[in-house]
Amino acid sequence: MTRHVAADTRAVVPLRVLRAVAAVAQAGGVTPAALALHQSASSVTRAVQEAESLLGIRLFDRGARGMAATPAGEVLALRVARAMALLRAAAEGLRLRGAPASVMALPRLVGDTSLAALALRADHATEGAAADALGISQSALHQALRRLEHLAKLPLFERTRVGTRLNESGRWLLLHARRAVAEIRIGHEELARWRGLGGRRVSIGSLPMTGDVLVPRAAALAIGAESDISLTIKGGTYEALTEMLRAADIDFMVGPLRGAALAADFVEEVLFIDRFVAVVRAGHPLLARRRRPSLRQLATYPWVGPLPGTPAQRVFDHLFAQAGIPMPGVSMQAHSTAVVRSVLLSGDHVALVSPLQVRAEVAAGLLVHACGPLAGTERGIGITQRRDALASSACLAAMAALRQAAAEAIVMPIDK
């Protein structure tokens, strides 16, 4: 009887089996795949049959000239091949760090448990906690990590005063292992979709100015269009989110773009151009005048400033320098939109923000655009991905929803 993959699309096919699927798809037959994997032809044949049984779908068409991947097989083989390429890159990096040439066998020999043990050990303070999260004994987790170190040919952990943690080689391997596991997860999710099952997941990193209007609207659009998609939204600073992006903990991030300052391993897509506005509470003394206050008048009040080193701070500094106005007194620097709102509502502070960040408060009459949009404060808002990423169908749907939400944000009136 054929067994079907669970509806939550968890990867149930062992990595050793997936390697055989990818090798056969690339070689076009069992015999050359067996040679590449250093296995017998019969073991490769059994592995392919096991994969088809577990997934409940035919991955190959058999013929006199060999085996050709079906469209479903191509989808899975592509993701597994990308995962193997990441593990090879990890092995090459370990070799540069002093491992012998035999480390290059790691992609061919490493197992699921060892990769999962590495990721969970990095996320937990102790082996015991990591073992509980993985659902195995501490002894089994310890053995899995030792097997991984044996394949890596280098120590992956170091002892510190507060316990054991990954060393530089361990962090290098972890980065690539997490990306490899993400590729395999996507492969399973795409096959589940192929079979009419749900469970496609997207994890989006949201910078503060996109978390109030743009990302929530895009999430609603994406889920409304494709009900099998499950979204996770993670907030944080740019630095925190880029680390998540590199480790495949998020699929892409949304927010202000870096342009020329962008790291080489990322690519950006502009959704729209944003311009800052100066915002104050309703009833602020500056609003008693008939005309909107000038920037010089605004500068006489205390400000909530952006965090140091951010593009927003550079815009803030440039705005006053270009106008030839002394910098205003900044009594607080804040990253959180909620904190900025709270301070504005409780006193006479001024803040330079995106109109999207305060749209609800402006619509409710709680906050007012004192002036703006301000010339010279333009910045791109958009999507940032890893340069080497191959977006899943779920990610493509989420990004299409973001483009639609961005178009709506541009045409909706936001000035008050």
C-alpha cells in the first residue's frame, strides 16, 4: 500500500534516499548514479522505490534507455541538488579551515539526524534541551554530533566559561546545513502541492515601517488567494533580519532598501519610493498656526530620532544639514514604531517617520502630519532576498501579494 506524506509536509524521506533520487535524475539511470554515490545499483533502485512509496507519487519514467524524471521528480531533484551543493560548499569551506581532503565525503554521508542535531544544539543552551526538542535521548544527540564532527574532520564546538558553543567551523557548517534543510523542506512542500495537499510555508522578515500596513495587507492578500499557505512574520532590526536571511530562517525581508550599501550576497527589488513626514500629536502647539510649521520651527521641539547607523538616521542628519538648520534636540532614539507612537501621543515630541507607520493614528485623528512628505528624504522600500535563492511557489505568491499591497499603499491617500 502506498504511504502518503503527511498533510503538514514534514520531510519524511531520509536524506540518503533523496541523494539517490537527485543522482538518478542527474545521471539518467541507476548505474551511473550508483557510481557517483559509491553504492550498489540495487541499493539505489531500492532508494528510488522507497521515495516514491513514501511520497505517493511517481518520480521517474522507466524506459529501455534509462530513467527520466517526471515533472514531480524534477521538482524534488532540483531542491535536493541545491541542498547537496550547499553541503559541498560547506565541506569546501571546512577544507580551507584545515580539514583534510576526505571532508569532501561529508555531503555524500551526512544524515538527517546529524544536521537536525547541529541546528538544535545551536539553538539550545544544553545538549539535554536540544535532545528534548529533537525527540531523542541526550546520548543519541551526542552521538549524532560526534558523527558529524567525524565527517567534518574538525572540531565544531568549543568550551567557554558558560558552556559549550559552536566554534567558527561549526557556525560555517550550521549556516550551510540550515540552508540545505530549507531546500529539502521546500521540495517536499512543492510535491505536496503537486498532490493537492496543503502546508506550504513562508517566513517573512518585516522591518518596523512595513509591519503596520504593508506586510499585514500582503499577508491577507496571499492567504486569501492561496489558502494552503501558512505565513510567519518575524520582526527585528536590519542586522538581525539579515542574519536570519542568510541562515534561511526567513525566506525574504521587507523594508527600507540599502541600495549601494547592500551586501554582495543579497539582491533587492524596489516596491515603491517612500518619503518621510514629520509627525506630532493632535493638539500640538505647532498646529495652532494657520500655516504648517517650517522645519526650523519643528526643530525647536524635542525629537524622537532614528537609531544610530541606520539609513533613517542618515536621512535625518542630511535633512537638517541641507536646510542649514542646527540639529534639533533628540531626547530619545527608538527602533520600535509602537514606542515612537507612544512618545508622540504623550507629549510635544516630533518624529520623522514613514506615512505608513502612522496611517491608522492619522486616520483616527490621534497624530498629524506636521509637514511633508519632505523633499530629500526619498528611500526605496522593497524586498531583499539571498542572491542565490530560488523562491518557492509560496514565496512567489507572497511576493506577488506584496507588490499588490505596495500598489495599494501608493494610491491610498495618507496625508492628513
